[in-house]
Amino acid sequence: MSHCFLYGFILDRPSNDQPLTSDQIDHWHTDDGLLWVHLNYTTREAQDWINNSNLPDSAKSLLLTSHAHTGAHQTREGLLLSLYAINLKASPKEEDMTPVRGYFSPHRIVTVSNQTTAAISSLANHIQEGFGPENTGSFITTLCDRLANHKITLIDLLDDRVTDLEERVLTEHDPALRNDIAVIRRQAVYIRRYVAPQRDALIKLITIETPLLSRADRQKLHDIKDKLTHVINDLDAIRERANVTQEELMILQSDALNQRVYFLSLVTTIFLPLTFLTGLLGVNLAGIPGSQDERAFFIFCSMLVLLFVLQLMYFYRRKWL
């Protein structure tokens, strides 16, 4: 199989678990069954194959564009669907959102992405194992469901990370935690930015009058839409928890700083009168009391100690210590 075809299968035949070769794809006819091919649209071969195919112009435009808005559109022969898959990485970023676009008709399904995604790979594996979708409507619902499930998996990972940060904030008081919290907040914003339009695309897809989707398919799409709604709510909750955790960290850091400043203020207050007395009696002027008495230094030190003790007692009674 040419490297531009990541996957190729006939879905509605007993031997649909066997991948197709490039030659079989090129010579496919509608009588051969429901064809599904998945391509890497960034390769030159894939672009040439799509341009030279008999796909509608609107489908060619969607499949080849590098940037397409998430959505669902109806054509005279079928459906156009533009979604995004999430690569499950430790630190997902905006560039980790992989576009998955497709043209769906009664006899042919053409999907594209710029890299392999877990949702597409698992779908192909199930087809090879003999229990994949056998019609266009079932393929659409299965694909949407797998994309939604991977988003749920990522939400669980983010939720665990927020829980861990909440515990670390209470025990470590590490200033570096602020960056970890900010990363999670940005990730939640990134993911929500892509999930919300996909939910809207499914809502539109459910309402489209097309024979490709049966009543059962529409019910499944409705359930998937509810999944994405829960994902959006969970993302909002994660972002709010991250905000609260960040505020709690800032409060703890502010309290620690205030305690240090308070301690320094007490030390300054205690030694201020002592410093005043030593400075006053340390001037080299005639008439300093005790300058001729050998016991004067001992008496003066004793007075300083007594003054120090009295200040501590006063601060303690005022509950400043």
C-alpha cells in the first residue's frame, strides 16, 4: 500500500478484515462494496490522489485544506465532517490537536489527517478483527464515539493532575507549582476550544436530513453529544479547580511572607530601644554617666537585658509573639 494510504478496507463484505492494496483502491468500483480509505493529506501522493479522484469539489477542498473549521455539512451525495482528535500526551498543547476530516457517501468514505491518531488506529484494528462498522452511518457514529472517548481519557488525566497539585500545594509550598497550575489552565482552555465546536457539529449532524444516518445512528450521535457536553463541563470544573488551587497557593505564599516580615518587625522593634541607648551612651562627649565607674558597664548591660525581658513579656501579653 502506498504510504499516502494509512488504511484501506471494504467495510460491507465478509472479507472486510483484509487491508486493501494501492492497486485495489485505485481500481475500486461501487459494486465492490463500501470503501474506506484514510490518507495523510500532507503527502504529495495523497494530494495527487484526491485531486485526480472523482470526489466532489467541496470534498476535495475540505480534505486538502490545512486549516478547516470544525463542522458538519451536507452535500448532494453525502456528508462532510471536520473534527479534531487529541493525542494523549503528558502535556497536551494546542498543536497536539490533530484534524480528522472526512467525506461520507453511501458507497465511499474518505478520511484524512496529518498524522496517525489513536481513534483512527483503534477503528482500523477493530475492522481487522472483524467487528468494525459495516455502513456509512455506523462508521460516522463509531468514529465520533472514539474521538469523544479519547477526550474523556485526557480529561481523566488532567483531573488526576489537578488533584495531585491540590495535595502538593498543601504540603510542599513550592513556588514552582504556580507554573504547573498555569500549564493545566492553558491546557483546559486549549481543549475546550476544540471540544465545544465538535459538540455543535454533532448537534447539526443530528438534525441533517440524510439517508446515511438511521434513527439508531442519530440516537448514538445524541449520546456522544452528551458525552462532549460532560467533557466541556469537566473542563470548566478543572479550570475552576486550578484557579482555586492557584489562589490557595498565592495565599499560602503571602502568609509565609507576612510571617517573615512580622518576625523581622518584632526583631526591629525589640532592638530599636536597645540600639538607641547604646548609641546615646556611646558618644564621645564629656558628662556621660558612669564613665568613671568600673561597674557602669555591667550595670548598663544588666539594664539592657532587663529591658529586653520586659519587652518580651509585654509582647507576649499583647499576643504579638
